[in-house]
Amino acid sequence: MRSLVIAIDCDDVLVATTPYFISAYNNAFGTKVSVAQSRDESEEIWAASRDLRLERLDELTKTDEYFKIAPTSEESAVLQELSSDHSLHLVTARRREEHERTKRMIDRDLPGVFTSLDFGGTDGSKGEVCQRIGADVLIDDSIYNFEDALQRGMTKADMILFGDYPWNTDIPESLEGIRRCRDWDEVREAVYDIANAE
């Protein structure tokens, strides 16, 4: 079995961020936004202009409730197992303002599991980060990040599309055949398939 370098996204892969934001936003502002509408830009849905919506969401990242979001015990167990055989790297697009809190979350919930924390936008696009760290596998929920990684030398066989979300249901032709894992048990199986491939 090969030891792999695995790049893992944070939001909606490692932790369920979108459900938190939708619930907190609805509670705070009396809206009825659904997870399926979370990527919709409509001012009517959010009851706010784009700038006001982004300002409100930014405020939600500063709350104690946001900091308390954590991987489930099942996710933690799989990550602990994978880290004993492979080199795990958190590769996230979180903004600079969230870096310190993200590091504290990882130290609190998954100490010693990740070899590095890399922040897309600050450290480069996710494809650039994967190229720099020599990633063998990318686990992400965003189609865009796979397109970027493909352009930088990764193959579809190296990619795991995580979750069954409204924003990643439609897979473009360029990514047809990519492996989808709906939970961390499936991720574990997929990683070991990749590690044991000839």
C-alpha cells in the first residue's frame, strides 16, 4: 500500500458549515433560506443586498457558535485512522480572518492529524496548493476546485467529490467518472482503493 499525501477541504467536508450558516442566519434575521438556496444570490431569498448579506455572514464567523462547529465522532475516527498511514493536509479557502480560529479548531478537535494547514487565496488556489504539497488525493465538495487541480496535473482518479449537495449534483463532462463519496466511511474505502491501486 502506498502512503498518500491527501488534501482535505474544511467547510462542508470536514465540518458542516453551510447548515450552521443557514440556521444561524434564519434565526438572526427571520428568513427562511434553505441549504438548497445557500448559493443563490437572490436578494429576495436573503432579505438583504449582496453587501449586507456578506456582512451578516461575516459577523456569524465571529461567534462562539461558529467556533464550536466540529467534526463528528465518526469523521474524527476515520481521519485518525487515515493519518496513521497517510499524510493529511487541510486545504481550505477560508479567509485570512478565520485562519487563527481554524487552527484552534483543528488543535482542539483533531490534534496531530494534519501535517499542514494551507489556506487557498493566501497560499494559492487549491490546485496550486495541491501541486506544491505533491497531493496524491484531493477531497472537496466544490467542482471548481477539481477543475483547477486537473489543470495542474492531478487526474480524476486522484479526486474524491464529497457529499451530495445541491451545489455539486451536476458534474461537468470534464469531470465525468470522478469518484463521489457521501460520507467518511466511503472516503476511507476510496482512499484505500487509491493507495492499493497498481
